[in-house]
Amino acid sequence: MWDEFCHEVQTGLTMLVEDAMDRTVSSLVDGLIEALPRHEVALLSLSYSQYDHYDSEEPVVDTAYVADEVLQQLSEIAGSRDMDRFDPSA
């Protein structure tokens, strides 16, 4: 799955794959985030946020925001991965 995701990010998602890839990867990321303890998701929400301060007594838990940030970072990592070993012409 990771190899295919990297390939699709680097070459551009085809129409046939784009929706399925988005749903699959989003589902995996959502499941991983849901499995985290609430306080860890709150820390991730806070670390990804643009807040200059944190003055709420209740932790901010924004799983959708965390998922978007994780997906963005995954795409950046996938985009920079060396895929030469998969090149049939090499």
C-alpha cells in the first residue's frame, strides 16, 4: 500500500485510483487516530494548530484536523521517497 501511495503521489493520481486511494488512506489514518488516547490527540491538535497560547481547561481534540495534517505530511514523505528501484527501465 505504501509503495502504491508513493507512486501515485509522485506521478499523479489517476481518476480510477484517486477516490479509492483517498478513502483507503483516510480510513487507515482515521483508525490510527481513533486508537490514540484522547490526551495524545489533544496534544497533536495543539501541536498542529496555529494557536499562540492555550488557555482552555479542556483539551482541544480535533481529530479531523489531525487527520488532515497527518495526510499532508504522509503525502510530503511519499513525494520525496526514492522510487528508482521500481522503475522497469532502470
